[in-house]
Amino acid sequence: MTLHWPPAPPKPSARYRQLDHPEPLADEVRADGAGHLPPESSRPGLSDPRLIDGVAEITEMLAARLDDGASPGEVMPVIREAARAWLERQVRAGLLPASAGGELGQLARAVHDQRYGLGPLTAYLNDPQVENVDVNGCDQVWITYATGERVAGPPVAASDDALVAMIRTWAARGGQTARDFSAAAPLVNLALTVGGRLTATMSVTPRPCVSLRRHGQMDVTLRRLTELRTIDATLAAFLAAAVQSRCNIIVTGGANAGKTTLLRALASEIPPGERVATLESEYELYLHELAQHPDVIAFEAREANSEGAGGISLHDLIAHALRHNPRRIIVGEVRRDEIMPMLEAMNSGQDGSMCTLHANSPTEAFDRILILGLRGGLALAERAIHVLVGMTVDLIVHVRRGYDGARTVRYVTEILEVMPPGDTERPAVNRLFLPDPQTGRATAAHTPSTGLLDKLIAAGFDPGLLDQRRPQQWLWSR
């Protein structure tokens, strides 16, 4: 979709009509027998500014009466009664028409979402078709769907000040660790306990901004990725054997390419008896919440407070995590100088470890590692860093995002075997899988080195799969 500035009003699709012109709900919001609320698709957001103001007022009124861990079935009667009383007062004062009573159901649900979720963003977080939500001030909302469609949504707050107050509340209680959001700390990144990642900004932008990313594939496996066409059966078998044979793997790709989802799927192949440590700036993997990984210790970095104290970096956590006796270490995304202790851990007993790294091509990963190491003040020569990478990393798996004409697709394009430097300064590579000339998807190109192939075969991999998938021109070139 081509975007123009200033943006033209979105086309009146069915989805846009649902977001911007919600149908009134019945005057009831009841939890079912299990304490669950009705589906989000039946509960579009409020649009009347006075009702949006009312959500904040009712939430503040009930602050002392609503416990953090309460279920919807327990708190909805309290919320409904408070919402009913508030509506009656507004109607008597002439601030709302008598017909506003029909909004009771939506208002009660909005108060619940404000107290226990992300307010008006909760419905997007629970919609499996939503990928991202971007908010530029209280009244500029853009929703990106899995199809690639990007549409405008209704306001999420009555004012920018109200939006800042909402973000401050989410930062304080929306994740595992409370985070500050103020003029002194105007940037916040937060892993949401309800399954998503929130980034917010104030002061350094003209208006407060929020970006919400849903985690669409939580309990994902390599088999599931074959169904999504991220990989094919040959790649799935190869990657499963690579994890089971304890290869050290770096997953690379651009922003929003699916690196974390692929890493989560690779981790599904780790035998359940192995102890795993996950280290992330903000939780995204959530391996510690999946039944298939019974022995996981999950670390989350902590930002410094407004006085600059109390920060704990991934670099600090890797050294500490090694004392908890993990067999493997998984770093959600390497962004800074934690790359070096990560490589050292891979090279000193935690083989089979994995991480993701932002890079636009798999070979670019070597330059990224070098830059991160040097930026972190590492007192090593460039060749020494390349030697460490070549000795430590076994595979680089590259994933990218594209479109198939109907929806966003993510797929693996290349896999490199990494070896110590040979004739050049940089690590030597064996290009095991290369992009297919027509589809761009990874296709077997060259045979793994003898040492790697023996490990894969010992883990149950059938090397005949590589010859079946290898295009004739690559077979001939060998």
C-alpha cells in the first residue's frame, strides 16, 4: 500500500467501518462460566469523547476496590454498577443524552481494559489479524494487519495528557518490572504480560507516541513454520538436527522479519531435560511459560532509574546466568556489547546456544558483530574477533519479510555454515542454502563440512534430503 502525506482518508472497507463507526452493543457485558469476557470482535471501542473521559474517571474511582489478580467474573459487577451510576449522573447533568444508557456495556468493558489491560489498545492486542498498532498522539491511530493492510482507527485517549497518563500506568504495571515514563525518562520499552511489546516516547517527539507489536506465534514449532511456509520440510529437518546436535546458531534478518518467531521455533527442538537460560531486553520468547520447556530461567534486563542507578544490562546478565548452570543460553536479540560474552559462553561449554542479530544479509552479521564488539570497548584486534566468531558460531540463518500479493509472509532465505578464517581476515563460510532464483526461499546449494554433516547425521538428519532439493546448476557447479 502506498502512503501519501498528508494521508488521505482510508477506503471505507468493512474493517475500517468496524473500527471507526462501531455498532452499539447491548446493555450487558457478562463473563461466561469460565470468567471470560465476550470476543474482542464484538466489542469495538468508544468514540464519544465524554465517554472516553468517563473511563478514566470511573477507573480512578474504583482504584482501591479492584485487586490486581481478580478475574473478570469477580470485578465486572463492581465495574458495571460504577459505570451505571456515572452514566446516570452525566445524563441528569445534561452532559450526555438519555440514549447514552445503551453504552453501558462498552463503558464497563473499557474500564476493565483500562484497569487490567491496555485500555482501548486491548482489542488490537487480542486480534490475531493485527500485527502492529502505531499511535501518534491521542487521535492518530494506525493499525497494520497480517495482510499488509494499514488502516486508521479511532482515538485512544481524550487528550495527549491522558495518553501519557495511560502509558505511565502501563509502564508501571504492564510488565514484569516496573518502568518509569516521564520527562526525565521519556523512552520506554515494555514486554507485556498479555503477549506483546510496547514502545512509547514523549518529550523528544512533538506528541506522545506508542507502538504496539503483537506476538502472533507464541507456542510455535518448526512444523508450524512449515505450515506457514516460512520453511519447507527439508529446512525443518535440517534445523531440527542442528539444534539437537548442539550447533551454535545466529538468526539474522531486518526489522519485523520474524527473527524472534524463528528463534522460538528452534528452541522448541531443545530436549525438555536441558536447562535453558533466556536473556532479553524485554521478554518476547516466553519459553519459561511453555510446557515443553520445564527447566528455564528467564532473565530480563532492567533500565536505570531517572538518577541513573539500578540498571542491569544483558552484558551483566550473561555472566550471572552462567552461574545458574544452564546447558544453553538464548539471547533474544544482541544489540550491544553483550555479543562478546555471548560468544565466549558459546565457546566454553554452552554449545547449542542461540541468539538473533539485526542484519540485512547473513554475511553482514560479521561486520555487525565486529562493530558491536569495538563499540563496547573490546580490546581485541579485528582478526581476533573474526577468529572467535569462526571458532564459535556454526550456522547463520537469515529470514526476511515480503508479500505474496495477499498477505505478509516471512521466510528463510539463506543458511551459512561458519568456519574460522582461512585466506582472508573474515570467517570462512559454506553457503549451505541459497535463495531460489524464482521464489527467494532457501534451497539446498552445498554440502556441509564433514564435521558438521557427521553431527547432523548423528542427530537423525538424512543427507539425501539435500541432494533432492539442490538445483541442477548448483549440483553441476560442485
